[in-house]
Amino acid sequence: MSPKALDYETLNENVKNVQYAVRGELYLRASELQKEGKKIIFTNVGNPHALGQKPLTFPRQVVALCQAPFLLDDPNVGLVFPADAIARAKHYLSMTSGGLGAYSDSRGLPGIRKEVADFIEWRDGYPSDPELIFLTDGASKGVMQILNTIIRGARDGVLVPVPQYPLYSAAIALFGGSLVPYYLDETANWGLDIYNLRQSVAEARSRGITVRAMVIINPGNPTGQCLSQANLKEILKFCFQENLVLLGDEVYQQNIYQDERPFISARKVLLDMGPPISKELQLVSFHTVSKGYWGECGQRGGYFEMTNIPPQSVDEIYKVASISLSPNVPGQIFLGLMVNPPKPGDISYDKFARESKGILESLRKRAQIMTDGFNSCRNVVCNFTEGAMYSFPQIRLPPKAIEAAKKAGKVPDVFYCLKLVEATGISTVPGSGFGQKEGVFHLRTTILPAEEDMPAIMASFKNFNDEFMEQYEDHRGYSRM
């Protein structure tokens, strides 16, 4: 009998080429161990509420009223919900054609796109056009939509930072393009070197690759660094000179844990630079409700904004978005609430400010606890997490451990991380899933476990690591930068 269309051997090769380490071998092994009764701490994915972060009260009140609009007719509604939440729920329901169960425009509700545009203008100091803002089911959907539009075939390349978030390698593989890596410098706190960027482009072109776009992740995932204004200017000039579209993944812009380098958007720096670059360089920027102090990953709310993209191209992107009919409407409302939160003087402001400030202050402490914890371990070095939600320590593996991994048929950092989850229940992601220099090994963990649990988690990691290093001690030295 001839193979059927959904038999493995006849599947689309691009689908089979997709790799996504965040939900890969380690995650599957951790899930198996959990089924066997082992307590697992899933630090493999930036999923704040799954690790105990409490939802912000005001947005949940508003969306609850939108989901159950009959509550607004109850004479006692004001005894349960604050007046500003009631008013905001009515405001959002008035934007819809039939409540949350009705499709919206394929770009999202116009009123919420206007709120996003107002937020961007407040943040950057330059007007934003709601017609160039598309609401999406999380930022990932927007990234995939734009990459699908850019990539025409195997000879189209996209510059991606390495270590990188596997969404990019997976999406580029799925759409049949070529990933062009540019390596961040761990010894310079994961800094970016323009000379290395130029080398990456030249090497790709020598292989017949047309480099069409560049990705920046700011703050970094998995590396946690924040780009300065000077860094961003260099990147924008480089993209202008090389005629590249810049994709600005800025989903962690609320997650900043130091005062020296506050978040600044690529759009603001671009527009500050003035013509001709501010009028010509093509930029697409992404944001989400999944990160920051919101952490509403399951709500799937995100957006992208386009700068200097021709109207005909915008129309094509709109056409493709229309295939999916509508981004989910509750996610759009969460997005509206994120960009337009309670203001000073509103009934809910003090509680909202207290909750959001408490989450960020705790994340800042956890970032420091985790960095200090890793750096206290034998053969582990870790840069401070300046932003985002992750720590990315380098694990200096002894040759004996590398040989044991090869004998087991495993990549060395996968071998280490499997031993870690089996011994401690801490589920991480091997650095090889993000890309790293040859012979250098890392793991990524979130900084999201509860603050009160963090010392015990780091003590458990240290005990495992020190025993592992003792077991595989080797006079020949260790892997290192």
C-alpha cells in the first residue's frame, strides 16, 4: 500500500525540520517523572502564573465582567466590583459587535488598537498609527506572520542572535528559510559586536543567501541583557546600510532589574535619529501580555506595530491575517488593559500599583539570588540578569562528563540537564536548544519560582552540581569560554 499523506515519511520536510527545545526532550522527561510522582519545578518556560505569580486584580475584574455581561445588570454589581472596573468593562463591550463571543476585525478591535497607539506615543514621544498595529494571539503569532511574509524560499536568510529564543529557528525552518546566526559575546555580558554582524552577513552571502531581516530580542531571551541607546543606534545604522528589515522582539520591556540601562524601544531610537533613516528603515516591533508583571501567558494577547512598511505590503499582511478571521477577543481586552492601566486618582490605581510594583521588586530580588547562587557553584559562571525572566549560566563540564554524554548518545548539556531533573526535579532547557559556541555549555532557567522557594531551589542545584563535578572530576580541565 502506498504511503498516506499524513504518514511520517511523506510529511512536509519543513515541519520535520522544526526543533523547539523549550518543549523538547527535557520537558518530556520531566513530564514523565511528574507522572511517576516526582515533584517537578518547571523552570523551562517563562510561565509566571504556573509558578505561583498571582494575577493582577483589576484586569481580571474587567474581563470577568466582559465574559459575563449579565453581571453588569445586577443591582449588587457595585458591591463586588469597583466602579472603574465596571466602567471599563462597559467601554470594551461597546467596542464589540456582540460581546466577547463575536469575531473582531482581523487586525483586532479598532478601539484597542487606538489604545495601543496611544501607549506607544506615550512611551516613545512620537505619534503611532492604529492602522499599522495588528493585534495577535500572543507575540509569537505576530512574529510568525511577519517571518512568513519575509521568507520567500531557502535562499532567504534572517539574522538571529545566538543564543536565541527557539521560536525564531523553528519558524524560519517551518517557512523554509535560512537562519543566519550572529553570536553574542558572553564575556561582555552578552554584548553585540557590529564587526561580527558584518562577518555573519558576508559569510551568508558567500553561500548564496540573501539576508533580508535581522532579529533583536531586547531585553534578551535567554541571555537577559538590555540594549543601550548606543547599541540600538549601531544596529539601526547597520540594518539601514545592509537594507534589512529589523524585527524588534520587545516583549520583556517591563522586566528590568537594574537602573543603569532602562528599556528604550528600537522605534524611539530610530525616530530620534531623523531622516533619512527614520523615514526609510523598515521596523516591526512586538509586545505581549504574557510577560512583564502581567504574566498572562494563557490569555494569548499581543501586538505588532509596523514602521515604514509600504501600504501595499500592509494590505498583504492584513489579507493573510484575515485567513484566521480574528485574534481572540479576551486576549485583546487584556492587551488594552496592559497599555491603558488604572491611572492615579482611579479607584483601583493604588491596588494595581501595589501589586505590579511588588511583582517587579520580587523578580529583581530573585534575579540576584539566582545569579549569586549559580556563581557560588563549582565550575558554573553566570552573568547578572539585567532584564527578561531567565538566567543562562555557563556549565564548565569536565572531559569525563562530555565522554559519558557521548557514550549515552546525548549532547553534553542535555546529559547534564537530564541528570539535574532526575536528581532534583528542576526542569531546565539545555543551552544547545538556543545555540551556543562549539564546546561551550549552558542551561536556561526562569527566575520565576516563588521568592521564598528560591534559596532551597538554589541549594538543591548546588548540591547536585557539586556532586556531579565530583563524580566526573578530571585532571584534563573543563570546557570554558
